[in-house]
Amino acid sequence: MRLSPEVCHQARALIASRLGLDFPESRQADLERGLIRACRASSVLGPEAYLAWLAALPDESLEWRRLASHLTVGETYFFRDRALFEALEHQVLPSLMATRRAEGTRRLRLWSAGCATGEEPYSLGILVDRLIPDGPDWALTILATDINAEALEKARRGCYREWSFRETPQGIRDRYFHRRGGETFELDARIRRMVTFAPLNLAEDGYPSVVTNTSAMDLILCRNVLMYFTREAQRQTAVRLRRGLVTGGWLVVSPSEASAELFSPLVPVNFPGAILYQKEPASDAPLLTDFPARLPFVGTSDGLDTPPSPLTVPSEERAESEEVESPPALAADLDRVCQERGEMPAAMEALRRAIYLAPDSAPAQFLLGSLLLRQGKRKQGQRSMETVVSLLSPVPRDEPLAGSDGLTAGRLLETARAYLEAS
């Protein structure tokens, strides 16, 4: 089945305006394939009717997310880009950890934005596991988000075939994966539990936010995502990612996406074979710009026998945020701080106190639900998300919610529905 030039033009314009995805003539086959699949999966007959139906739906509707899933099929593998992971293993992560130990906070927040089927965030988990011998004493967050619900479901299962290991040292696979028949390998449950998967469209404006756990990040990996966005969507996404970093935090994009114009005022930092961007530290802290030559990769015998020497890095400051006023906003702030320190019971108590003071607070209910789901308490988490849906269904979609970092009712409503669909 082929689409007419008129339908392709209409689809290209609509998708660019709603999803921020760019489909030039060179990618018309991808556009047609994804649109036809999405149309067939819906109850609407015909591409023209399907596009008309989409145009009438709000941006945050689940059907737009489903279409995006058909249009964004990511392909990745473990430890993709060896030079990058060498920089992370030997320089960036040890530097962050040394700073946290010196500060006495022992917390680390990492985000794989556009995680596809999970190989990237799980690679981060493996690195952290090898770098932190006192791991249980740390409050570790590895957030992994993607717009593709099917990819997230596969990622949660943690099962992979031989092709996902084409850049993985044999020692890593032997230590962290278990053969489950044929060519299927299952990641160790301990590493799987380190990663939290959540639905998120990077072209939307619902982040950074304590509500979606996308603020105050030490490291954000967003590779091979922006290249598919329109120029305006790239610009807006770059701004949001920068705001999601703590001062001195790091942003990683693919080499083809590197742009001094796009990521200014982040500072490009050269590593052997890789360029990372750092959020400029305080004026009295030195900036990391000069690094030694390439060191052994994680899979080599001498890669981690001796703890790496700590580098002088900027002190962490709280990410850009709004002034906290309302009980729900206070609860969200307390929840973030408690989670970063590993004080989950205190985070739960802060949220329940906020809900007691403001029982109709959808943001507080959402935070509680997402925390319960991350702890594996599926039924309790689902009940909280159902409460969010019930509270927000009658609220105008464009109404900003108090204590939610500017999230609208419609955005949080559809995010809660996406969590329910994924759980």
C-alpha cells in the first residue's frame, strides 16, 4: 500500500507540528510504513480519515503516543560507542562519585532519554555496579524513558539476543547475563532493579519536573534522538535537557547531533574519541576540559582492579526550579530530596502528608503512584494512578497544575494513563 503525495504532505506537516518529528523526502518510506501500521492498529479506516481523527485529538492523547511508537523504531546494543563508555567509566562517573563521597551525599542520578529497548540504561547500571563497591549505601537513580511503549515493555523484561552484545566484552556478558535457551540471554535481576522505565515524549514540555522524576540529573544520555526532530523541536528539547541537569552535570548526544549552537551555554569537553557537554559549574570551581589519553575499557583485565583517581569537579547545586509554595509542591520537593538520599520511607511519608493536606492534589497522587510502581507495588501504584485519572478527567486540559513545575492537567492525565497501560 502506498500513500498519495497529498496524504504524505498532510501527514508530514501534522506530525512535525504535533510530535516534532521531521520526515524529509529521504525518509518518506519510513513515514508511510509507520503511518500505515498505526492506521491498521486503530479502529479508523483509511489514512485520510486517520489523519483527520488525529488532528482533532490533543497532543498528549494516547493515540499520538501510539503513532509515535510506530514512527520511532530504535535499534541499539550494549555499550554502544566504546569511546564514550571509556570516558564514562574512567572519567565522568568516577568524578561524580568522588564528589558525592566528599559531600557526604552518596547519590547519583542518571537518565537515558530515548532508551529504546533498554541496552543503554542497563549498560549504565553495569558500569555503576562495577564502579561502586559500596553500592547499597548509595541512592542511585537510573531513569530510562522512551515514547515507544512496546520498546519499554521489552526493556523491562531484560532479555536479549546475540546481536545486542556485538560491542560487549565477553567478561561482562558472562558475569551479568544468564542464558535462557538458544540465543536468549537474561540480564541479572539485580541490575534490572537498578533501572526505572517510564513513558516520555521528549518533544513535549512535561520535563524537567520532579513529578516525572526528570530533574536534578547528574548525567543525561540522549543519543540518536534529536536527529529525527524538526529544528525547532531540537532547540526546545536541548533547552529542557539542559534545565534537567544539575550544575556541573553532563549531557551526551551522538557525534552527528553535536552542535555548539544548539547546546550553548553548555560547555563542550573533549575526551579521546568522544565529546560531552557540561553544564557550566559555579564561577569559583574549575571546569574539566583536559583529559588523559584513552584508558582500558571496562571489559579488559586491568580496567577496574584499582579505583580510578578522583578528578576535581564542580560542586553540585540544585537544578533550576520554581519557588516552592503549595503543599503539593512542597511534597514533591521533599520527595525528590528524600529519594536522592535513599530515604524512601521519608519520601512516602512526605507524599502521604501532602495528600492528607490536599486530597485532590493530582501531582502528589502521581508522585506516590510512580514511587509505588518503582518499588514493585503494582496494585497500590495503579490505584494512585487511577485516582489521578479520576481527578484530572473533568479538568480543562490546558490548565496548569499547582506544584507540578508547570505541567498541564492534560499532560499529567495522559502520562498517568500511559503508566496504567504500561503496568
